[in-house]
Amino acid sequence: MHSQLRVLRVLVEDNPGVMARVSGMIRRRGFNIETITVGPSTEPGRSRMTLTVDAGHAEVDQVAKQLDRLIEVIEVEDITDAPTVSRELLIAKLDKVPPTVEQYGARQLATGIVELTADSETVEEFIEFLKPFGIKELARTGPVAMRRSA
Amino acid sequence: MTGADMVLEALEREGVEIIFGYPGGANLPLYQRLPAHPKLRHILVRHEQGAAHMADGYARATGRPGIVFATSGPGALNLVTGLCTAFMDSVPMIAITGQVPTAVVGRDAFQESDVIGCTQSVTKHSYLVTKVADIPRVISEAFHIAATGRPGPVLIDICRDVQQAEGGDFEYSYCSVLPGYKPALEPDLVQVERAAEMLAGARRPVILAGHGVILSHAEQELLEVAERSGTPVGTTLLGVGAFPVQHPLALHMTGFMGTGWNIKAVQNADLLMMVGMRVDDRVTAKLSEWAPKAESFVHIDIDASEMGKNVRPHLEVVADAKRALTAMAPYVKPPPADRGEWLTQIDAWREEHPLKYSRSNGHLQPQDVLIDMYRRCQDEAIVVADVGQNQIWAALWWNYTKPGLFLNSGGSGTMGFAFPAALGAKFGRPDKDVWCVAGEGGFVMTAQELSVAVEHQVPVKIVLLNNFSLGMVRQFQDDFYGGVRSEVDLTVMPDFVKLAEAYGLKARRVDRYEEIKPAFDEAQATPGPFLIDFRIDPEANVYPIVPLGKGLDDFWELPNGA
């Protein structure tokens, strides 16, 4: 992952419009967000977001504080420097699926379609690897992350 | 109970006494039930922006949230400027807007607009209510959010069918806790002790006080810390009144239209302690040239996101200003022996760079108007200023000794704010004399509210500083944009005395110095509203001023021989 990228874990109330509030705040404060992923958390009525922000320390501190100001944001945590696991999902439609995809831990999902779950760096490498095989369509989720157990 | 009754009942429970509003298609159910709630006084404005500014003025003058009603679409959108004004200056307000019925939301129904979307960046929080059962909870949360922590406006958008729906029994509980909202009130004691040590260790310290000091009523604590530590204190525009201007340690207003001695002190300070302020561009001018000799910055503010937003402090105290200063006071040490040198230097700058104006061209000078006004009001009246030259003159030429007497739109700089805000202030504080100081440009932007003043005989006295132009813009064009006077001429304006008379209030015109006193005498002797059209020097300027884009050190003063 790019060295300037920082990872924020955000717990939000699962209300309509909360994504608009988060993304609107990010836009109007002029922050540069690389990815946002969102999904239900273990707590009912709350969602978990993972944001990757292209910024140095000072700016990401402002992103975290501005996010925390939002009433529906319950918790913001910068986990960039913590030991974490981070994964993203990629699916790609190819002209021809090479037999060696398994060396990346990828697998074939359907005719011409492969899936990989890996850290973002490996996903990037895998895309480079696939290019000669004719990528017709590609979708990736952006990373989700959490701290490792202590 | 219907949704509309629930709203009104909840407002009563929250102690609301007055609502500024305007009915329309999407809030008809609310207005149908309003007469059944006689404890709620409703002021029918003439434009929704007026309602928002009245609620804002009411809130600034009383400390309680101002309440606004408006209908959907254009009604709600007319609030946006007023919401932004309140948001930028941390003013508690609750706007309740009607929305089209739930069945047609999102279908471009008549007078539908995405009010939540349009106001998201100018509200502290907002709610779209689509279920009648949510009304009590939403209103109690809105009051909690608007009035606590760093205050701000909250908007509640309620679909018309929800207002009409039967909601069963009404149960109301006051909100005090929300999972994602925990205002930091108490300071960290280690940090306040450290702040006091840094203050004691500084040779040329300066304290700057902002609106947060006034909002938290910390003026006594500020005075104590300043006097015990022998530290001079300047204020921001919104902090005017937080520290008595006549005090020997007072630096008066800071920033790009601040006093010369304040600017000198800030630019030579080795420590700056900023209390309850945002350190915005009007305070710092060119940021890279601000406070170049400061070795340390201490920042005290209730909003953690202000830390490092503009200036990276060496010490952060995220807390309510009053609690932080109270906690700091026991650690504050008397000044070192050489403090006298710093204060003597500041006195010298005060002598060298006094506030001044010139009467040499024979025109009526705005400063003379304000000085006469101050002489008769002293510390008892509330002055609500508009935006532009009138605002800065009113900030600098009154000797405010108490907080809460000078109200203005500092962050948003909203022209047209002063008059409706003055009405709101007077509705909230009938015991206080309330004066509106405005230029003619800003005044006509919301002058339709003269009908409200007449209808309710609100005794607000309007001091129009009429210079026949957009004075501040004209000054910027003259001073910083090559002297090209472009679209600033306002010589074609109504006859303000006749305009006032047409609305039904008394008014008077003043062209000469000798007429100031009798005009004010008449205004004060007249019950109800009164307007004085002071036709001031069209070339009068605000000084000191820092050219746009320059650092504070480059401040200009009144040119010699002017």
C-alpha cells in the first residue's frame, strides 16, 4: 500500500443518509479519500466503515476529528500504525482464465470470472498479472481492516 | 395526539416561548394546531431569512435556542443563509421545516426540495422525520445537540402526513446522552497546569479570546488569569466584550482589521494562548506570516477539530473555556519581574498606533455617530451590527466592557443580518435597549421585516450608516484593486425616512454633526421602533486594515493628511 495511505476504522449509526454525511464532510473539507467500504457491524443498528485516506499525519488527524464531529459517527480510529489485517475483494472477467491464478490464491468463480481476496498490494500485483489475459471487466471493494488480536 | 401537537407540546416542554416562522403548504398541520398552544408566541416574519436571523439574534441575546418554522422547498431554502450564519458563529437554533408527504418524497413534488441535503454543511445535525412516533425523541435530541458543547443549528424536516398522523400518547424525556455525541467539557488537569507553566515561562505572552469565552460565560475567569499572570488580552471580532476594552491589559480587537497595538503585540509575542476561537483567516491574515516570533501556541477550545485545523498548537486543551480557565487559575503564577518591559512596549505601540479618524472633509463621520451613541448607552444596550464597514466601526468605537452586548455575523459575514437579529434580540431581552447598526446596502436586504417591528411595536432603534455605496467593497477596490470602482454605487436607494414612514415607523435624517444629538434624543424618546438615516462621509474607510493576502505586519493606518 502507498506509504501516504492511512487507514481509519469508523463506527457509524446505520441511519439513512449517514453515508452522504460522511462523504459530504470529506468533500467539503477538501480531503482526499482513496476508498470507503461500509457494511453492518456486530452491533445492531450500527455500521462499520473502513476509509483509506491519502494524507500525512496532520491531515488524517483532521479527517478523524471532523468525522468525529458528526453526530452519527460513534467512533473513529486511525489504525495505520497498529498491527492490522487488511483485505479486499476483486472479481475480474477475462478473455481467458490463466491456469496459474491459483498461485495468487485466486479461484475461478464462473466461466471467465476469477475472484481474489488479498491485501491491496497483492490485488494490484494480480491485476498486472491478469492484463495479458484480457481484462474485460473488473470490480474491487476497497480494503476492510481490523487490528490483530493482542 | 397528532404529530403537529407532539411537536408543539415538545417545544413547550423545552421551555420555548417564541417561534419565528412562516406558514405554507407543507407545514399547514403545524399551523392548524398552533392556536391551541397559546404558550408559544409566534412571530410572522415577512421572509424566512428574517425568521432565521431573528431566531439567531434571540439565541445570541438569551443563550437559549432560537426556534424557526418554515414550509418545504423555497420556504426552507430561504433559511439556508440564516442557518449558515448561526453555524459559523456557533449559535443554538432549531429549524422545523415542513416536507412534502412521505408518499411523494423523491418524486419532485410541488415545493419539494432536498432540504437535508441542502443544509447538511450549515447545520450541526439534521433529521428527516417520516414516522410520527419519532417526533418526541427527535425534538429532545435536537435541543440537546443545539444547545450543548459547541452550540449550533439543528434542522428537523417533518413530512406533512407525519404532522397530521395520529401518534398515540405523548411521552417526553429530555435527551442528555447520545452515543456519537460527547462534548468534551472538562479539561485535562495535566494540560491546564502545563498551560499555566507555559504562560509563566513566557516573556511576551498574549491571550486571544474568542466567542467561546462569551458562550461559556468565562469572562471573570479570563480576567482573573490575565490579571494574575499579567498577560495582555486581545479579542476576536466575535469575542468583543469578553475582556473590558478599557482595562490596562486590553489589546482590543485582533486580526486583519484589529488595532495597531494588538497586531504589534501578536506579531511580537513569544507565546499565544488562544481561548474559545477558531484562529481563522480574519484573525491571522496570511497564515505563514502570523505571530512569527511565537515559540509556543496554547489552544483552548471545546471543539477538538479546531486543534491544528489552522494553527498546530504546542499544547491543546480540549474543554469548555470556563472550565479550562477555572481549572487553570490555581496554577497561574504572578508575572516575572521583567513583565513590565513587555507591557510598557505595548503601551508605546498603543500611543504610536491609536485608533483615529479624520473630520477634515466636513462630512458626517460614522465614528462621531457611534461615539455619541456609546456615550448615552454605556454598558447597558445591545448593539447588533450588520456586515461591512459599519460592523468594524461598531466593534472598534464602542468601549465594550461586558460580553453579550455586541452581536454580529462574524464568521459568515451575512449582509442583512443586523436588523432581523436585533428584533430577535429585543424579543428575547425586552429589558435591554437594542440598537441596530447597519449600512444601507445590508439594511435593504432584509428591510421587509420593518413590518414585524411595527406590528409588534418592537422598540429597536435603527442607526443607518448610509454612505451611498457598498463601503467595504468600495474601500477594497480603492485600496487593493487599483481604484477601479466597480458596481458599488448605491446612490439610487429609497428615501429611508419615507420608507420608514411607509412601513409605519418614525424616522429622521441626519447630515451634520450638530444633528446627531437631537436625532438620538428623539429616537430614545420615541416609543417603538425608530430609524435614523445618518448620511455619512462616502469616503470614510476602516483603518487599520491589512491588504488581502498580506501578513498582519503590513497593516495600513489612516493615511496622513486624510
